[in-house]
Amino acid sequence: MLNVIESGGAFNFSDENQEKIKTILAKYPDGRQRSAVMPLLYLAQAQNGGWVSSEAVEKIAEILSLPRIQVIEVATFYTMFNLKPIGRYHVQLCGTTPCWLRGSDEVMRACKDMGLEKGKSTDDMLFHLTEVECLGACCNAPMVQINDDFYEDLDYDRMTAILKALKRGEVPPPGPQNGRQASAPEGGPLVLRDMVPAAADKE
Amino acid sequence: MPKLTINGKEIEVAPGSTILQACEEAGVEIPRFCYHERLSVAGNCRMCLVEVKPGPPKPQASCALPAADGQEVRTDTPMVKKAREGVLEFLLINHPLDCPICDQGGECDLQDETMAYGRGAKRYDENKRAVTEKNMGPLVKTIMTRCIHCTRCIRFSEEVAGVTEIGAIYRGENMQITTYLEQAMESELQGNVIDLCPVGALTSKPYAFNARPWELIKTESIDVMDAVGSNIRIDARGRDVMRILPRNHDDVNEEWISDKTRFACDGLLKGRLDRPYVKRDGKLVEASWAEAFAAIKDGISGLDGSRIAGLVGDLNELEGTYAFRELLKNLGSSRIECRQNGAAYDIRQRASYLFNTGIAGIEEADFCLLVGANPRHEAAILNARILKATRHRGLKVANIGPALDQTYAVEQLGDDAAILSDILAGKHPVAKKLAAADRPMIILGEQALARPDGAAILKAGHDIAEKFGLMSLDWNGFNVLHSAAARVGALDLGLVCDGGVEGILADAASGALKAVFLLGADEINPSRLADCFTVYIGSHGDHGVQQADVILPAAAYTEKPGHYLNLEGRVQLANRAVFPPGQAREDWTIFRALSAEIGPAPLPFDSINDLHSALYEALPHLADVDVRPQAQWGDFGSDGAVARGPIPLKYIDFYQSNPIARASKTMAECSAVKRQKMEATGTHG
């Protein structure tokens, strides 16, 4: 038998999420509530430690009066729903061309050296590594997404530092890791510098 | 009416037709895998590509393209030929070439279309995709590597069966057809996905590796597993029925049959009575026909006709039932009963026990009131028609009686038969809905009529039909739902008596009755027949033989030609596919021979033609073969208050409802799976 989804014990949405579900369902016209299957799956995944269990699928089917098979169809179609338990920090490493040209292989090497394996969780269930396609942060390449945060402008040392910090239980500040602001040019502005007095002074 | 040309031939088609339908009308064959005329259009196999002008200069999928005025369609150009070859080459990239070990071989769409439209060679040398097999229950076998993702089975389970249990998980090349967590399917119509599957991905589990289509003798016949009278094809090899397939009949079963119809046929080989038996010293021993007849003669000698009664079973054809009636009439008895379910049918008016609206008529209705009926189990094919009407025609269904899952939305009015009186008095909100509906219909279930006040319920149904406009010149919305194939025919023959089955059993226990003849009557508890001389005539050693003093082996439904009346009163003719086993004989020949032995005079027919003449004289409407009768309306039922209280819809196991199904191993497996599921979910009984 194909192991499509794992069982994770009894599942019910938390009180807080029950409220969220009400808001989500209200967004759809009457009789179209089944469209909420994806937001609900995402909510269940967040509540359930990063993955959706078969009990969660059954709960969602019950809430939306959908056949269970249709919920699992959606859950298996999208790669961002995890149907098996995964490590606490889900490291999604971008390997698409811009990141690759900017050294995503080095970032991958850092992950490997820290014991992460592509498509697998570490034995201590702390990390889970997936290689993904473009996450839309090419101007800060190479980058990874860890749970809900982007870590950008990485290289071997910076990635190692992030993973080590996470291992220590710290949460390194997300965003560019080379000190620049968002995706502004490295080393300060390059154009319209006369509009920024500080930059003009530097000249 | 769009007018278009197909391969240079001009044709006018109905508005809303697709190009594929237009081509079919013009007699041009379009190969297809995913398109099916009774399912929604998916347009994903791309096999039906044609060239259409005006339009983009590339092939178009004809199944999803509406026919429009002035189109020029070509199916014979090099572009179309190349497109078809390309599609087949793509489909065969991952389809295994295991036709020699595939059960679909010989009746496979992919095989046929590859021969007709394929390239003959492929250019793809890489490995084929392999897919694990899926469990779908005891009926459908899966070899999912063969699946070409046409999604017919998914669409069927949602649109026709009404129980969405098949789906496609993952995507792209990794897409796999499966049920949720590979649980067994629940639908009573699941076997139809075997017919729908254009390749050998879904095949019949009980029939696996049993026969090839070309070695089977095919006989067109009529099903007896329920009262729908589904049109079937019986495929036999030698003396064994190998499988049963549906035949198309738009007014009855479309092209579906229930799982019981399809898979109970292995019960025809098990538990059969293949020789007469006579009880000697409290034990049934094998006997010859002459000994059995002599024992019957002994058993009833000197008995007055009023001390003899007969019970007719659920699966009998009209010929045997008629001969049975004549035999007992000869003996002076007119106490013959066919209502094994105890329902209070009124035989004064034919309209009172027919499904007057007709099965196809359900699609015209806009409001349907179920009273104590469970169509999903009592007539699964009819239930599929109600589902179709609710989906496509906006039919609304309300129910009086226990709330059961009918696969469509049902407004539950409560489990209280007296709601009928409230409706009649205009006190119930449903009265307004009935009055507002253009074509309302009411379906009375047999278990509602089996209540002690069944005749009053029948009368209430009659009055509701008259009061709320269920009757008009071209519409009759009064319906009685039967579950037994023999019932309507037996009611036409007038086989009812005061007191019903219960009266006969009580009289047999008290000694008022001395002899009882059971013609395939197996749905009764025969323990009260212990002290009475009992003769059982039937095909299977089931409940009915428990107290039998003499057993006469008879043919089952696949082994005799005969007339059957379905629940609409439609006359249909069944044919013999195989011969009865051992010494078993057709029912009417048994009664003819027995009458010569026990007297007083032999029955007046020596051949099936003589019998048919007599039968047609008794029931002239039999001459209208395959026509839905327009029964005359009149007064029926009996006055009286409908008592408050629930309708005791006793649980009947769909898979175990008659002797053939009870003898079938496949049906026993289905029943076990269902029981297991019900126990797991706590919905038992």
C-alpha cells in the first residue's frame, strides 16, 4: 500500500484557529465554502507542527462537507503541504538559476556539513531540508526560507551560522545576512545620491 | 440548429451539441478514451482531435468543442492522422504492453484504437512509469500501471454513483487514481467503473483470469436481483455463467447495473438444488423425480383445497408463477400469497402497486416525497436516476421515515407516518411544496406498506396524489417501490390472500393448513411450517428448504426463458443462457408434470407456446412488450387513521437479499466489508 499520508493522532483546530476558520469561510460566497480547503489545510499544517495528518484531512472534510478523497487530492497536488512529520525548522533552499549562479551550491554544502539531507529530516527532528524552485527573492540570492522567514544574501559561513544559532535555540534575524537594507544596493545607494545627504557626504 | 460540414457532408445538429456528437450523427467515428456520453466532459485524453475551420491552425479536441454554424470539420486529413498517432504514442509511453496477461484483452479500447489509429512502433526507449496497485475493495481489481488517467471512474463515482470515493492524488506524471487511504468503495454501483475503464486498470476481481471475451457465449436477458428489471448480458462458458454485464436501455437502467446484479452470479454455482429430495425418517434424502412426485401425492392425498396454500418467492418468472397458480387451483386451493414482505398492496387497481411515473419519468419530476423507502438499497439503479434528476433537473427530495444516506440531499421530515395525514389536511409545510410543484411524485416504500396500517398509508398516498395534483393527463406521480423482481407479475396474477404470509404461517402452525407449497419463497422464517407438509420448489438450498418434506429442484433466472414485469409494470423477456444443473428443471415443466401425477387433471399446456397462449389470455397486457403501461387510476387502499409512530425500516443487507446473493462468495465478502465499516463508524443497523 502506498503511504500517502501519516496518521498523527486525534486532531481538532484550536479555539484561536476555529475563529480564523470562521473568518476564512466568510470570504466565500454561500455554497462555495469548499473553496476554503487550501487555507484550512495551511492552518492545520501550521497548528500541527508543519505537517498535515490524515486526521486533519478528515476534520477539514467534515468542516467543508467535502469527500475526504477530494481534500487529499488537493493536499497531494501541492508540494507545500507536508503529509509526513518533518523537522521543526523546514529549510527550503532555492536552487533555481539566479540563486545557483550566486552560489546556492555553497549554501547547500553548508547544510550538508551541518548534517541536513535533501528531502529528509535530521534525526533530532530539528531540521528538514527541501530544495525548492524560485521563491521570488532573486535580488537577494542565494536565499533559503526557514519556516515563514527568508534568510538572504547567504554564503557558506552565514548559512552555517544560522543553522548553528537555530540549533542553540536562538532565532537569527531574518532578511539579508550581509548587512544591506532589504534589496538596496550593497554599500549604499548608487543613483540619486544627491537626494540622500549622507550618501553624498561619503563621496 | 447549427449547420456544419463533416468531411464535406453537410449536417444539421441540435443546438448545444459538440463536434464529437455531430460527427457521430454523421456516421463518422471519432476515437476517444475520456469522453463518455453519460458523464461530464473532461477533455484530457486528446484522442478525439479533429481539424476545424474556422479556428486556430491546429487540431481541436472535438469532445469539448461546441458545434457552430458554418464549421468545416475534417477527420480524414494528414493533420488528424498525425495527431492521433501522436496521442497514442504518448499514451503508450507509460502503458505496459502486457495485453497477453491483461483481463481487458480483447475488449480494450486502447488495444482497439492502437490497432486502428496507432503508428505501429514507438520511439521512446526509456523506462516506463510503474504505479503501485490500489485496494478498492472486493469487487474492483486495480493494475494502476495501466491507467491512462482518463478520469472516467472519478467522474462516475461523483456524478452517477453519488459517492465520491475515487480521486486522483499527486500530479502530472505522478498522478495516481485511488480511493481515500485505499479504503474499499461503498457505492452499490461501483462495478460500473470496470465497464467504464477504457484500459485494464480497473477490472473485475471475481472474474480475474477466468475467461477471454471471445470464448464466451453472450445471451441478452433481464436481471432479477431487484425489481428494476435491468437489461443484462449473460456471458457463459460451457455450463457456467462467467459474468454479467449491463445492456443499454435508456428507460430502465441506462447502461449501469448494480453490484448485486453484476457480481451475484457466482451464487448460481453454489448451494444449488440439483436433484429432488424427500424427507424420510426426519432426514432429507436424494430421490428420483417419480419418488418425489409420489411423496407429494401421499402428502396431500385426501386434503381439501382449503387446507392447502402456496407462497411465491421474489425471483420467479411469470410462466412458473402462472403454472404454480394453475396447479394449486387444480387442487382446489386459491390461497396463494406473493407478498413475502407483508406489504398491503391493493390488487383492485393496477396503478396502486406500480411505479407509475416510470424510471425515466423521474427526470421530469420536480418534487419527490419518499415514504418509508430506501431506494439506494431497494433499487440502486432507480436511485441513480433520482440522483441524476437532483443534479441536472433540480429535483427536490423529502423523506418521511428513518434518515438514511441516499447519496443526494434529502429534506428529512421526520420518522412518523402520520405526517401523511398532516400533509393531507394541509397542516404540514410540505403540503405547500407539493401543491407548488409542477410535477410532484410520491414514492411509497414496501416497508411503509408493511406496517399494520399499511392499507391506510396506501390510501393516504392515493388521496395525496389526488389532492395535490400528482395526477394529470400526462403525469402520474404515484409510485410504489418494489424490491422483488417477481412481485408485480405475481400481483397481476392476483396472488394475494387475506391474512397474507403471516396468516398462512399462523394457520400452518395451528394445523388449519395441512400442506404448503413454497415456490422459491426464501424470505420467510419457515419454522412454523414444521408440522405441515411442505414442498419447496426452487433453485437454492436456502431458508425455504429448512422444513421441506419434498424438494423439487428448479432452474435459476439464467437458466430459463421467461417474462418479467419490472416495478413500472414493463414487460421484459429473459432468455436462457445456460442449462439448469443436474436434474433441475424449469418451474412450469415441473408443475405440468406434477399435475399429471397428483391430478385431478393435467394442466392444459404441453408446450411453452400453449402456456404462453394461456398466460396471454389471463394477462392480455403481456403483449405490450417493453412498454411502460399507463395504468388506469381508481380508488384503492382502505380508509382509516394512519397511526402516529415511526416506519420500521428494518435493516436489509443489500448484498444478502435473495437466495442467489446469499450463495455468492463475492456478495458475502462485500457484506463483510460493509459490516466492518459500519461497526467501525458506529452506524450499525
